[in-house]
Amino acid sequence: MARKKAVADEIAAEVVEVSTNETGTKEIIIERKNEETAEQKQEELNIAQKLLSLYNLQQVDSQIDRIVVERGELPNEVRDLEDAIEGLKTRIANYEQDIKEIHSKLLAETAKIEEAQALIKRYEEQQQNVRNNREYESLTKEIEYQNLEIQLAEKNKGKCQAAIDEKNMAIKGGKVVKENRDGEKEEKVIKGFEEQVNELNEILVQKQSELEGILAETEEKEKALRAQADVYKEKIEPRLLAAFERIRKNARNGLAIVQIERDACGGCFSTIPPQRQLDIRLHKKIIVCEACGRIFIDKQLVEDQKKQLEGEQDAQSAEEK
């Protein structure tokens, strides 16, 4: 029975073809079925290569991320300081333009006062030569009107001067005397925009110096890593690369491709069923985590690549010696 079962199993693993020869006799052609076709093997190889390219790209991107973390918030702080300084300079320019416009109004009000004073002087001279009370009263009313015009102009001049002083104070800063709730006078020092710009400039110079120091240490390394990342990206099809970048962007730690660690996803630590782990090891297709969407790569695939690289390095070292 055991022999019959073994033969049956052997036949089941073969391809049986029945054909008729020239003499009319039937021939049985038996060909052993390969466990995997050449196309399947090539497909698995392609999937493995894609996964390794993604994994290598992930390693390079992670190194770049660490360099960016080393810089900390310095680039953002420098940008914020530059924006703040630019904003203050814009406000200073706007205030200076407002002062010019207010000064023009001040001159116009001064001209009105001088014109009104000239009219009053003329009306007073005319009052000396009036013929009747009616003309005298008419000139008196004109003089009163011009005096009112002078008072209004003086009031407007006061407002203009107060506005100019306020804007100059905002620009240059200084001491302001104000009354508190108890009616007591208190001095208050106002920091002007120009002083704020100077202080921010000093901080900016310091931050820029720190940032330049960090960039000097990491710039060459980052440049080489980005060039290496571009090489890996060329080996990955655009659609897969776009998915990889999207996963990296959404992942908190920047990992888009992970290994299985203790039967769990290396990214979100969700448990992975044994059958799914087997599918990952077979490299039949690209498999992602159902919980976090990260791409899985077989740990053995990574170790084989590492051994291959170490062998190539050892061989190269031997040749150099």
C-alpha cells in the first residue's frame, strides 16, 4: 500500500500526456512538473528586488531624517526671526509714510491759520473805514468766522502733531508719562520698532551662526545621502515610489517598509498571522500591514543582502592587499 501511494504521489507530481504514434499505438509521455515556472521565479526575483530597493531607500531616508533632527528647530527659528524683522521693517515704512501724509496735513492747517490771520487783519482795517453799522457788523461776523477757522485749524494741528508723536514713539520708542487709576503720574518706557529690529537682528545672527555650524558638519554627508537616494529611486517604478513616499509622510517615525519583529509589525506592533508571515517570506507580491499600511520585507532577504555586501567588501579588500 505504501509503495502504491508513493507511486501515485509521484505521478501526481508529473504531467501526463497521451498521444498516438504513426502505427496507431498510444504512447504515454510523462514530464515532471516543476514546482515553480521560470516566470514565477522571475516574478519573485523582481518582487524581492523591489523590496530591497525600497528597504535601501528607507535606510538612506532615515539617515537624512536623523540629520534633520540634529538641526532641531533652528531652521524654523531663523525663518521666523527673518519674517518678524521683515514685518517690523514694513511697519516702520508704513508709519514713516503715514507721518509724511500727516505732516502734509499739518502744513495745510498752518497755511489755513496764516490765511485766516491775514483776512482778520484786512477786515480789521476795513472796519476803520465803514460807512454804517451794517457794514461794521458784517465785517465783525467775518472776523469771528475766521477766528473759529483758526481755532479749528489749531485743533486739527494738535491732532496731527499728536499722531506724528505717537507714530514716532512707536518707531523710535521712549518714555511716556501716563496717569494711573489713582490719578498719579507714571513713566512707561515703550520699546520702539527700531529697537525691536536691532534685538531680533542680534538673535538672528546668533541663530544663523549656530545653523551654519551644523550645516557645515552635515552638508556633505546629506548631499551624498540624497544622491544615493536618487539612485535607489531610479530603480523603483513611479507608482510604487509614490506609495512609498505617501506612507513615509503619514508614518510618525518615517518608516514606510518594516520587518516582522516577534510576530508583529515593526511599525505599529500589530500581530501578524502565521499565514501572512509565510506570504511575506515567499515574495509572491508586495504585502502591507492591514493596521498601519506599511510595506513588509522578509528579514531573511535583508540578511542575505547584508551578507552579500560583506562578501563583496571582503573580496575588494583582499584585492587591494
